[in-house]
Amino acid sequence: MAILALLLAACSDGAPKDAEVVIPQGASIAKAGEILEEAGLVSASSFRNEARFFGGDAPIKPGEYRIEKGMDAGDILALFQSGKTIQRLVMIPEGMPSIMVWDRLMAEKRLKGEIPVPAEGSILPDSYAFTTGESRAAVVKRMQTAMDRAFEDLWKKRSPRTAVKDRNEAMTLASIVEKETGVAAERRTVAGVYTNRLGVGMRLQADPTIIYPITRGKPLGRRILRSEIQAVNGYNTYAMAGLPQGPIANPGKASIAAVLDPEANDYLFFVAKGDGGHIFARTLSEHNANVQKWYALRRERGEIE
């Protein structure tokens, strides 16, 4: 009984401060105790004694944990056994190209390991939880698995109206729709325009497809040059009919759904109207009139002479 009382006393001191610690994969009870002691939270011996005499059979789990002031060795052991790690988030917005996904992951210092730039269109835009010390490769795998599952579900619901025949075509057209409009209500309409153009053999003439081979999807930062509009490559839809050779960004679920179930319309053209949305037209003459209105608005704003 005296020995037990001494052990209880030794384990009773709580952490003197809030802190965060990382328990690596495969760490033993002894190693976890050393980490806690080095962080100035509880002594290694207190933690080992708690685990030896009072802990259950559950193993400690790797990850990053938040230790709160006052937690004793028993509290900390229970936390490590629960696996309730700190969940940090990396956010991938809709339409982010893979080179920028790579930039974002490589800039996250809490992650480790090298990765190649993910295949374009393989990442599902979303917010992803990770823990300090996790590999970037593991995070990418979660992002790609999420896209695989989302696409599989959406593909089952595709409409006979869709112009795409396989996943690459779907992701390619969805990435163009994603880059062409940020207005949720327009996605199916824009998808309908491109579906109509593909149906009659018209060139898609999507500006983002000019930019992609130049910057891999990063902002161009200047006006598109005439030589770039005329450039022949696997992406420029001003210089060729049909779809580009692959996606130009990572589209979100809404844009993928839009190309798999496009709006049934007879529009062939659209142009910006100055508020983030677009004006749609059925004929070239209607479209040209809309373009002149857009130019007039830009002159009024001082954006062009």
C-alpha cells in the first residue's frame, strides 16, 4: 500500500503549461515519456509508472497531441491511447491547378517528404485534415482517393446529353468550366454551351486553355499575346477543335456534375457582363453585340482605352 501511495503521488503532478507534442510512429511508452519530459510537461518516470500500473492494454497512437495545463500522466496516457490528435487542415480550392497544390503542400512545414506534382485533375478540391509529421504523399493519396470516389459516384448519374466519353474527357471539360465561371448557377449553362460546340464541331475557344501550357495553370499576370492565341499545342482550344489533351486544373464536384449533366440549351457563345457572371447568346450577331457592351463597360471602368 505504501508503494502504491508513492506511485500515485508521483503521477499526480499535472502539466505546468499548455503544449503540443508529436508522438512518432512506433514510439514506445518509454519514448513517449522522454518526449513529455523534454517538453517540460511530466516526468518520464511518472508517465511510465502510470502506463505500467494503471494503464489499459490499448497502445499509444502516433500523431500530434495538444496537452492542456493540469493534465496528469494518466490523462495524457488516455489521450495518447484515444488517438484524438490535433487535426490541422490544408485547403484546396476548386479550380486550383496541380502545380499550386504541390506548392501548397511543400510550403506546409508540418508535413514531411518529397512528392511529384500530382496528375492534373486527380485532386478533389476540399479541406483535408493532417497531423504534424505526416507524409505529403499520404495527404495526396487521400485527396486522390476522394476524387476517385466522387467521380465514380457522379459518373453513374451521367445524362445522355453529356459530350464526354470517359474520365479524362470529363475532367478536362469540367476543369474548363471551373476556370470559366465562378458562379455556381452558371456551371450547367456553361457546360451546355461547350457541349453544343463540341456537338457541331466548333472550337471551344476557352482562354484558360491558352494559359495552361504557359504557366501550368498559375495566373498569367498579363494580357494574352496574339502569338499565344495562335499557338498550336495539346491545350489551346483557339487553335484546334475538340477537347484539350487533359485537364487544366482540379475541378470541384459541381463542375464535374455539370459536364455530366449539362443544361439543355441552344447557346453557343458567352461573354463576361462585369459582375462575375456572363451573358449567353445563340447567334454570332447577338454575341458580338454583347461583346461590345462588355468593351464599353471596361472603357467606362478605365480598364482599356
